[in-house]
Amino acid sequence: MFNSDIEPFSPYFTGVAGKPPSYDPLQLAIDLGKEFNIEVHAWVNMIRCFAGSDERILRNPKHLRNAHPNWTVMYLDENGSLSYWLNPGYYEVQDYLVNLLCELTSKYDVDGIHLDFFRYPGKDFDDAKYFDTYGFKMSIDDWRRNNLTTILRKFKEKANPLNPFLKVGATPIGVRSNLKGATGWEGYSTVFQDTETWLREGLVDYLTPQIYWNFEKNPRFDILAKDWVDKSYNKNIVLGLAAYKDDVIPELNQMIEYGRSIGAAGVAFFRYEHISGKKNNFYSDIVFPPNMPWKVSDNNFVPKNINCTFEDLSDDEVLINWDNNHALKNPNQIKFYVLYDNTNQKTISKIISLDKRSAKLKFANPSKLAYNYTIGKIDRLWNEVNLSNPILVKVPYLSELKNASQVNIHPILITQKSSEVLLSVHSFSNQKAFIYLTSIENIPRVEELELSLGTNIIKLADNIKLIKSIKINFESDGREEVLNLF
């Protein structure tokens, strides 16, 4: 599904194998990825070269079964399904696959290459004749593992000069080797994936093992997930989850949390359509993809500092401005700007494209008198290459409260607008507090607050005329404050 001089175009676009569509689907995906700050990894089925029943593909003279029949092996699985697989023991096959991956890498600015079906179909693969000639005194199992690993070694040697930012990943089957409580089809001994060597030698930057089971039955998800992370050699392990399986779907949140607890680099859902229509609470914050410190950006590139200022636009809106000194001439170094909110902790507020010089911030429901922001530059590998000076943005329509709050640590009730009641509460730490409101009818109400260190601005739902008294109890320091009307 890309413009290749090696492989015929898929018939899924035009109905005819080898006939290109009127647009470049991979380039479209890359362009959209850049627009929405999403990485695009080219997904390549490696060793299996045909499955299913679409004769349009098999009839094409450029299909490998026809163009190089000696490269392919027909395989019949235990269910009677027919497929064709490349024989990775052929040096010509190894070079063909490496050249195909290099063509992708050189023609397209993809963020990564994702290798699927990078394995043998099983122990009964018919390659004994070729092994007898070229096995070089290895066991057939070691020879098969070495064939796959050699492809990765050859690709790494050729690909790095083409794109040093390229991330290489693969999806091994979920059971690396049998463990107590987690037994099944083994990647290492059954389909000959030597994933530990791939990780140890840095031939892959990440693996997404297909751990398509739950916590309860053999093979258990937690046992397998921890085994992969423990043997990651400091590379990224993204846990593959079977979002299509009824016994896995109820445990997806638990799987995400477990992955975080063991230090996994994230999760991958197979596949998106199985979660897109469901309500979920998987994630609450914007975060960047996991870092890959072993991949280095241009060492000769030194980004310039960012100088920021801000100005009030209206009662509740400000404009943050920064100077024009990023490196548009070096698009591979700087990916975009990011606006961090450092008020409580460093969180991502906005991702901003490189052609922007300003960002509007609207404070419709502020929780503080002032916010602390910085602008950062993010490179192609999601590294933060430098930060701007910190900007203390003061909420415009709380201007009357600013001076009072700087010297008054006691609660202040202030009405800035006729329809709005604001409570200023000073806290000596990040803590919970309880506010007790008593109306003029002596009806009590309790609200729980999450307070940040410093002055917090809380918007009350009640009109001031209906409140008789306000008392605040601070959980951490045991302080009790009674409102001083302002």
C-alpha cells in the first residue's frame, strides 16, 4: 500500500493487483500523522507472503510465488488453512526483505517500521533440504533463529544512515518461553524468534508481544508481561492486548495499570475498532510516547533558547508569545512546541505546531490566582531539547484579589461579578480540605476540595446572599479557618 518498485500495489484500492490508486495512501497517513502529532509506523508482514483466498494477488506475475517460486514454501496448518511463506534461509530472501524495508525508509518519512509475522509458521516448515546444504553445523533450530536475526542485522546496518530517527519494532507471539502458569506456543522454540538477542543487540527499539490472554487462565497475562519487561535489555516493551476478546475486555484497565507498575512502555490494543465505540477511562492526560535514549538526534544541533512574554486580551483570556528562533531548517530536530503547566506539576496543556508564535489561554473557571507556564521544544524522538523562561500568568479578572492574596493567608470571599462568588483559600501544601457551608435557612452542606500549595481560587455554586457561614478544615495541617468577609 505504498509506491514500490519491488512489490505490486495491493488490489484493495482499485480492484486490480499492481494498479496504483489516484493517491499515495502511505503519504496521506504520514501527512495526517504530522498534522495531529501521531507517529506513523509502516506495518510490514515479513515472512508470510500469502494467506486467505484472494486469487487476484496470487495471479499477479510479480507475486513472490510466481516471480521466485524457489523462495516460497507452501504451508498447511493444523486447521487445513493454506498459506505461503518465504524461506528466510535463502540469502536472496534476506536481501529482498532488507531492500524492501530500505525502500520504504528512503522513500517515506515514516517514524518507524513495524514487523509482523516475523517468524516461521512452525517446526514442520519444509526447509530441511536447504538446511542440509547451508546449515553450517548448527542445529536446525539455531539456524532458523539466526536467519531471522541476520535480516535484522542487515537492515540495521543499511537503515541507520537513511534515517537515524527510525524506530524498529516487531510483534512476537506472547509466550517467549514456557513459564509456570504461562505455557503455550513458544516464540523461541516453535517459531524461532530470538527476541532476547534482538533486544540485547539493539536490533529492535521496541517489541509488542501479543499477550492475548487474561489474568485468570493459562497462559496468564501478568506472568508473561513481567517476563517480557524483565528481559527487555532497557528497550521498550509495549504490551499487546486482545481488545477483541470477551474475557480480556473487562480487564483492560487492570492490564494498563499492571503494565505501569512493572515499567512497561505502554500498551497496544488489537485493535482500535474494538475500543473506539466504547466508553472508557483508560487515560486522562496527554503524554508523549516513551523515550528511547539509545537513539540520538543530530549531535551537532544546539537549539536556541525560547523567550516568552504574555499579555492580557480580556477579563479571562491571555496571550503567551515567544520569539521566532526555532529551527525550521532542521525539521528532523524539532517536531513541535509544547506548553507545560507547572502550577502544580509539569503537565502538558497544549501541543503547538512549529509555525505558531503564540497561544491563547482562557480561564473560564480558574482554580488559582496565577499559573506558571513554560514553552518547550520537542524533537523527533520526543525528547525535550530545551525550555523557555518560566512565565507567571496572572488571571486578569482576579486582579482585585491579587494584592490582598499576597499578604492575606486567611480565606477571602469576593464577588467580582454579580453572578459569581469566588473563595480565595491559601494552603501551605498540596492537600485536601473540607468546606462547610451553612445557608440562612441553617441548611448545612459539605464540599471536599483538592488544594494546591499557595493561593487557590474556588468558585462557589451558592449565591452570597444565601450563605450564612463558611468554615474550612485542612486535612494535612489540621488548621481550621472561619471566613473573613471581604
